[in-house]
Amino acid sequence: MLVAPSWSEVGHSECIYSSYRDLISRQSETQQMEVLKEKVEEEEEAERAEQAERAERAERAKKMMRPMEVRKEDTTRTQEMLRDLERKLSEIEVSIPEKPSTFTKDAIDTCKLPLSYQSNTPKEEHLLQVADNFSRQYSHLCPDRVPLFLYPVNECNVPKFVSTTIRPTLMPYPELYNWDTCAQFVSDFLSAVPLPDPLKPPSYLYSSTTVLKYQEGNCFDFSTLLCSMLLGAGYDAYCVYGYGSQDLCHMDLTREVCPLTVKPKEEQESAKTDPLHGLRVHSWVLVLSGKREVPESFFIDPFTARSYSTQDDHFLGIESLWNHKNYWVNMQDCWNCCKDLVFDLGDPVRWEYLLSETDKPLLSLTEEEDDGMNDDDDVENLGKEDEDKSFDMPCSWVEQIEISPEAFETRCPNGKKVIQYKRARLEKWAPYLNNNGLVCRLTTYEDLQCTKILEIKEWFQNRKDMMELKHINKVTGLNIDYFKPGHPQALRAHSYTSMQPEMDRVMEFYETARVDGLIKREETPRTMTEYYQGRPDLLSYRHVNFGPRIKKLSLNSAESNPRPVVKITERFSRNPAKPADEDVAERVFLLLDERIQLRYHCREDHLTASKREFLWRTEGDSKGNKIIMTPDMCLSFEVEPMEHTKKLLYQYEAMMKLKNEEKLARHQAWESELEVLEILKLRGEEEAAHVLTISIYDTKRNEKSKEYREAMERMMLEEHLWQAEAQLDYLAPFLAQLPPGEKLTRWQAVRLKDECLSDFKQRLIDKANLIQARFEKETQELQKQQQWYQENQVTLTPEDEDLYLSYCSQAMFRIRILEQRLNRHKELAPLKYLALEEKLYKDPRLVELLKVFV
């Protein structure tokens, strides 16, 4: 790749004159020679230092000539070395895809394209002449540089300037207002096509409308579309023609870590040696800082939608860049890739522009240079400068870029796209393409060959069960389902290894959607732990221990054979309205030991908390009476024993209240088990059904909305037909029987009226007979089916009975409708007859002749 010019070969004076011609035109001859002399001395000194450094590695340079060294040694390379390099490059074999792209000029129907696609306006022709003149001057002054990419042909084989191919467009979708979503849409919507020659830019550049229609394009097509969208969104964006790495040009992400994987940063694999390193042509987008609050300039690769720093090693050099207003040629040396480039497009030394009418401010002259300028030269050059700057960029020849809602929703070609990353595979689908709502799947592998699966992440949309993400760990067998708000059971997440009940699982809930304030429920075969928040009773934690079942049933469940509760532990938050010694912090129900343990909250100025334990005795005395409360049935530890002395009656009432709380806690534990079973049953039904929700605004997929729209269309059509029928000439068929041009007589007028009324009466009778015949036919068929049912009622299967009942229901509906139509026709027929008779008497053609009969 030969990106920067070699000043020694071209001639110092010519190149410097080309770079500084705008300044020299306003300086005197003496100042010009001084500036040239200083530049020549500086470059000769740098050239001598470079030659001394190059002599040390002359032997190594002879064995292998890298593109980066080729560009640094441009100043001393001889014609023989250039021919040797050309011979070596010609020996390199470039692989061409076996399957050619279907996106060719022959496949495009150019007849239907607008006139702007098929020809150039006078202003565009003028621009092409300016660009051709600029290209010839550039080739003469910089012969070692590759030809510029200025005016490739479009799909109609018409040369178009690259800046006019950009059509700034703001899309009507809020998702396409930011650069990242725009880049992702372009990357997903289009399929990449490699350049015909990886060492040269394409000879054609199609319009963005054609590229969107066929959903295919090369890197220049990608960049043009993305730049048009970014400019429409308000960004300072430019299309770049330069050189990229092999991975960048081939859209190879197998050495990149997928951005969706949340793992520590891995070391990048060293890329294999590319014989065309530094020579592969690529196009990308440059976004400069300033507009849309962009703090720092950056690159966007349109193939992958990834953003890169301008210092990134993937970008090896820039030849030129352009937007919809101007075209700039890079005059800086790219021996260090793009790391040392300064993107100040107003600097004519670093960036040579095509049109002087640019929105980039040029470098201003110093006061001394301004004072030394010749006034006579200003007067002479004034007219020329105005003439040169009077030309600006023509409007884009491309039609308005439009993306239909269906195309925007489908995104990927054919609704699916696969991207291979390092140890990962990303698959994307359009919404509603999969019946389970799957839109994205990320598969992570253990090895680089992607044969051993570690985990799978699946993203969903439009599911009725509100599930948005499923995380499957193939190593541990753990599945985690994540839900959006709106699930019938207020589920937030569900972690499990098996959908069978009484297994290890964790359920998280949206506490604001539940009455009990449950946040999380953890279940094992022997325990169940629940966490609460925002409850009136300040309960925050409940832990239930289960024992082995006593009964051995074939189907054990919480409803038919519940697990026996052994221990219940409950914890409460602090209640500021109660003293700490009376506010229970934790209570434990030991059901087998018939004990209840209480621990109170600790005072702020104490280290320990008060405790109390109740012993429940159910045995009776010899007479069968229950044992009364005794002091040994309540064991307590008081932090301040002198402050609280509780009597036995108080302790007895507290113990009886705790027994009721124990029953309630056992019942709530049983209800929690039933709720788990209900959730598991519901999840099983949801996974089997895969019901998707459809917006009421989606008229194509919403059946109810579609039926309503079709009914409204039918009503409008019937009304239109009725209006058209009302406007028909009811006398035309009868007037056609008379000789043309003959004036009607009174007898003919009466005959026309009678024939018209008779014909209308006959049509009313025929319509009534037709409805009556259909009514009788439906009635007879229903009677036959009823008779068949009576004869075969005993041998019918449930499916046959359902079919019979369905038929009877539909038949009765049709019979009812026909009966209503017949009755309505009988009511309206006389009225329609009288209305026609009145119209005939008032018809302008008959009114004078029928006055006698009125």
C-alpha cells in the first residue's frame, strides 16, 4: 500500500507548491522562496537520517519487503526495485469466491429507475470535469499514489461523483437516531459482498436505495448507506477510502470476543501473516467530534457495527474521505497506520480538498504574512478566487432513502443472520419468525473449534408469558429463565435444574405486583426459604424444614400427600412503635419438640437481646383436665429483669397467641408448596403452547383487527355500490329499445313507466324466491342431519358428537340469517316499489308526459 507521497521522487518544489498553493497565491515571490527553501532543508535532513537508519537493516529488507517498510523507503526506491515489487505482487494468488453474488448490474432492472439515475445534470457534468482535472493534477504531482476514488459508475453505468451518492436521511424510527443503532441496523440488514479485487476500489458504486432493495453490498455500499443515515441524524460523518487488516476486510470475528459475553478480557490471538497486509482496500465511516455531543473522533466498521479508536491497528492507512459536501485527499504519511493522522480537514497541508466551498475553517495567516501581501495581486486574483469558489456540490442524485416497517422489523436478510466469534456463535432472527418468539441466541464454547458447548443464552420477544431471556448452563445443568413485568405469577426469574417439584430451584418475584410482598423463594427437597419486603406485619424471612413423608404413595405432591413440617423460622424487621424488648426479631416453631423460641430485637445501647422459650404440653392429668400454665413452661432471658416482670396469665395468653401463629405459619407453608406446583404447571403449559402477543396496531398479524378492518371495508364497498346503483339510469335499458333521436310520445312514456315498474316488481319477486329457496334447502339439510343423529346416536364417538353440534350451530345461524333477510325483504319491497314509481313520475324525461296520470 502506497498511501503517502514521496517528496524526493516527485520533486520538493512541486509537492510543496501543491500543498501550499492557496497560501503562496497571496504572498510575494521572496516569501515563497524562503518557505520553499526551509521546507527543502528540513526534508533533506530528515531524509539523510532515514537513509542512515535504513542502511543497518539492508540485508533483512532484501529478504522480506513488508508493506510498512515499502512506504517508508519510497524516497530512495529505484525503478528496478519497483519492478521487482510489482513482479512479487503479481505472483500472489488472490482467492475469489466460487459462488458469485447475485447482486450484479444484470440483475438490476434499470428501466424503472428515475431519470437522475440514468443521466447527469449540467451541474453534475461540470463537477465531473472538475474532478477529472483534479485527478489528472493529482496523478502528475503524486505519481507514486494510487488513483483516487472519485466518480465510479452507478447501476445505470453512469459516472457519478461519490459525494453526490450520499443522501442524508433521517429515518422515521426513534431506534435509528443514535450512531450505534444505525450501524447495527446496516450491519444486520445487508449481506456483505467482497470486492472484486481486494487491492483496488470497485469501479461501481450503487445508490443506497438499490442496495437496500437487494440487501447486498460491498464495504463502500455499507459505508455510503451508514454515512447517509448518520448525516441525517446530525453526526459529522464521512466515508473513508483506505486500507484495513485482513480480519476487517473479510468481516472475520473469529479472533474477537463476543460483546455479549461477560467474561474477563482475553489476550488477542496473533493474526496469521497476511501477504497482502497493508494493501487490502477497505471503506469505513469516520465520525468527527463536535456534533451530537461526540467527545472524540472515532471509526465505525459498517460490516460489524463496531466502533474503533482512530489509533486502532486494524486501520492501516487512508487515501481519501468525503461527505455530501466535499472531497478530501490525505496528504499525511501513514507509515504508522492512522495513529499519527490529524483529522483537521481545514488544514490544506494535511488534507487537500476538491472544492474550495467547504464548511471546514481553513488555517488563518499570521499578521506579518497578511501585511506583506501585494495589494495588486489581491486585485488581480479577486475575480479568479470568486470564480473558483462559486461552484458548490450538486444535490444528491439518489432518491429519498426509505425503509418500510416490515423491512425494519425483519432486519436480517431472510430474517436470520449468524456471526461467528471466538469460542462463541451469535444467531439473530426477526420477530415472529420463530413460533416461540426467539430473536437471538448466543452459544458459548469451551474450545476454539466450537465443538463443546458451555452455555446457551436465548433472548425472546412478544411472548405472552413475558419471558425475555433463558440461560442454559450445559456444564452444571442449571437453567435460568428471566421474565419482564406482567407474568401471571409475577415471576422475575426462575432458576432450576429440573421442572419436577420438590427439587432445587430459586424463584424471584416482582414484589410490587404481589399482595404478600414475596421477593424470592428458594426450595430444596427438604427446605423452603422465602424473603419478603414491605409487609404490614414486618415479616422479612421464613424458613421451613420438612421431614420425610410418612405415607408412601406413587404420586407424592403437596396437595395429596404434603410433606410434614418439622421447623419454621420467621424473622421480622424492627417496629419503631414497640420497645425493643417487646418487638420480636425471630421466632422458631419446633413442631416435633412442641417448643416455640422467641428472640427480641436488641436495644441500641445493649450487646445482647432478650430471649424467651415456651414449652407446649398436651398431656392431661388423671382426671382428664388440661394442665394449667406453670412457670417452668416459659423460660426467658431478660436483659433488664427488673424492668419487666410478666405474670403467668400474660405468658399464657402469649403462648396461646403463638400457637395460633404456628397454625397460620404451617398453612402458609402449605400454600407456598401449592403455589410452586401451580407455577410449575403454568410454566409447563407456557413452554408447550408458545403463545405470542400481537399489538393492536399490528393490523397484519392481529386477527381481530384484521376482521374488523375487513368488515369496515365490506361496509364501505356496499355503501359505494349502493350509491353507484342509486345513480344508475333506471330507464336506460328501456329507452334503448326506441329509435335513437325520436321524441317520446305520451303513450310511449306510459309504456316505459309500466315496463320499468313491472321489471322491478319481477326482480323483487325473484329475490324473495331465491332467499326462500335457500332457506328451505338449509332447513331440509338440518332435518336430514337431525334424523341421522337420532338413528346413530348410540354408536357415535365424542368427536362425531362435537362435529354434529358444530354443524347444527352453524346451520341454525344460517337459517336465522336467511329468515331475517326474507322478512326484511318483504317489508322493504313495497316501499322500494313505491319509491321507484315516485321517481318515474318525477323524472325530467317523463314528467311532462305523465302529468295527466298524476
